Amino acid sequence: MKKYYVSSGTARWTLSAKSPDAATIRFINLALQSAFTQGRQDVAEYQMVDWQQAQQLIAQFEKRITVSEQGFTPKEFKSYPTKACLKTWQQQIQSMEEMIRRSK
């Protein structure tokens, strides 16, 4: 795994990932970690994320997520549209929630 510097707005993380694409999803997961629900829930209505709280955290992001292997202010970096990355992340979370609900 490679080390990546990922940022958007006020959120910044240094993390390990297999690729820049994977780094964006991991970044979102880490930046929104306080929105993850804790405690026991009814499996039929299980939700991993408090979506209202997640929206407040998402507001800190800019329109793009930048990823670099050289630091937070590099000359070379990749840039991804935040909306598309959030959509991919949300689909993954919702798929996991659905798997848990079906396990009942």
C-alpha cells in the first residue's frame, strides 16, 4: 500500500491505500467517522451512518478531493469530484446496511 495525502476543504488525512481512487473513499470514511452510529440497533432498520450528521460533516468539503503522494501542497496531484466520490461511498455504505438487514 502507498501513502497518500488527501484533502478537501478543512478535512485532511494522511493514509495508506492501494490506489488514489481507494484513498478518496478511505478519506471520506475517516472524515465522516463521527457520523457512524454506535450501539445496538434493530437489524431490520439498521443504519451505519447518521445521515443528518454526515451532511453537516460533508459541508466541510470543497467541490474536489485532492490526492497526492508528495504532501498536501504538491506540484503534482490527482483531483476527484467530491460528489462522485461521495456517491460511491454512500452506495458502499448502503450496500453493507442492506446486507446486515437481510441477515435477520
